[in-house]
Amino acid sequence: MKNEPLKLRKRGEDGSRIISVRIREEILTDLDRLANEVNYSRNELINLILAHGVKNIEIE
């Protein structure tokens, strides 16, 4: 078997950025429950919810 180099990308090069947000405890509890129910990580679920919200928000 050929020894191929391990290719690593610097964090953030996938288009993602790490940020910090404050979330109410009850919302975090609900997120964790939902993530567990659909077998997603908390991060995956938050990104899906945010993407949906940004695309479907109506500003009056």
C-alpha cells in the first residue's frame, strides 16, 4: 500500500467560523432534546435552524 500524505486544512477553510453566542438555558435544553431526537449534533441542528431562518425571515 502506498504511503500517501495526510492532507490537513486550516480551521475555517471550509467556510465555517467559530463564534460565541449566549442562549437561554431553556432553548439550549430544547435544542439538545431535538438534536438527540433526530440524531444530529447540536452544532448541525443550530446551523440548519439558522440557515432556514435567514432564508425565510420577513422584515417589516
